Amino acid sequence: MNENFQSFLSTNPGVISLELFTLNIIFTILLATILSSFYIKFGNTLSNRKIFSQNFVLLAVTTMLVITIVKSSLALSLGLVGALSIVRFRSAIKEPEELSYLFLTIALGLGFGANQALITIIAFAIILTSIYLLKRVKNDITKQESLLLNIKTKSISSEAIIEIVKRNCESIDLKRLDEEAGSGLEASFVIIINDYSNIEILKSNLRAIDKDIYISFINNQNLIY
């Protein structure tokens, strides 16, 4: 039993096929590069996505190399745990999406390091396809997002305002209209637009009649345009 235990703790990880290792590292680099480009194009983070994504290939390949070396040796695995307890990795992760993409990058290295190429490729394709489809659905919803339009003017009648707003929006819903002699007019609408470029057109049409008009657009996240 003592010999079996010593064999179990052996630091010899066994023979690693050079051809298989080369194939795995090529796939790791390829998929990490695809993930980097995908993140740059479809990511939602406000930070510089191009700079952040440059770490994907290095992280994936490093993870793949470490798993390839230690996967068949308990002693090496325990040594890796000890090394990671000494070396502390710190990264300024400001948004959850950044962390999600880092985990996906690490998963690529883990998958290919464990010689699970087919499962890793299939899962990677499913994940990116799901993210892309969700992004498309979100964009379609955003194209017809409802906005709150607030207007204050002293020289435009309510009929003229409604006509201009109706002409530039998919639909409008008058929520509030306050008009007092000498104080001007205040109106609030819930509007739906198909294209945010219509905001500029609507503002231009209103300011063509009253250059001092007050206009604000507020979306569901309370962002003022």
C-alpha cells in the first residue's frame, strides 16, 4: 500500500503527446482570439475593451499549460495550490461582464488542458451564439424604447407641440400639460421612437419655432439627453 501511495503522489505527470499538446494550444489561441474580437464588438462595458481583451490569449494559454502539466499528478496540483496562495493576482475588475469574460477565457484553457477539445468548442460556440442572440433581442427592444419627453416653452402652442412631436415619433402619449398666461407652457409626453436620430430632428423642429425652448429626453435608466 505504501508503494501505491508513493506512486499516487509521484511528480511524474506521464508522457504528454507533443502533437496533441500543439493542437490544443493552437485551438486555445484561436478561440481566445475569437473571444477577444467578440468582446470588443459586442461587449457592454464602458472601459477600454480593446486593451482589456488583449489579456485573453495569454490567460487562456497559461491556464491550458498549467492544467496540462498538473492534471495527472496530485503532488503538482497541491504545489500549484501552494504557489497560488503565495502569489496574489489583483485586477481592477469594475464590471461583472469583465469577470464573466475572464471566466470564459479560463474555461477555454481548462477545457483544452484537460484534452476536452470537442466539448470545449461546442460549449464555446453555444455561449457566444447565446450572447449574440440576446444582444440582438436587446437591440430590437431598444429600437422602440419609450422615452419621457419634457418641454417648456413660452411661444409655442400646445397644438403645435403635439403636431411636431407626433410627426417625429412612432407614438405619443400626453401625460401632463400645464399652461398659464405669462408663464408659458409645460408638457410631458411618453414617446416611442424607432431611431435615436429622430431625437435630433425633433429638437431641431421645436427650436426652429422657439430657440429658447427647454427640452429633455429621459429613458428607462434615467439618462438625460
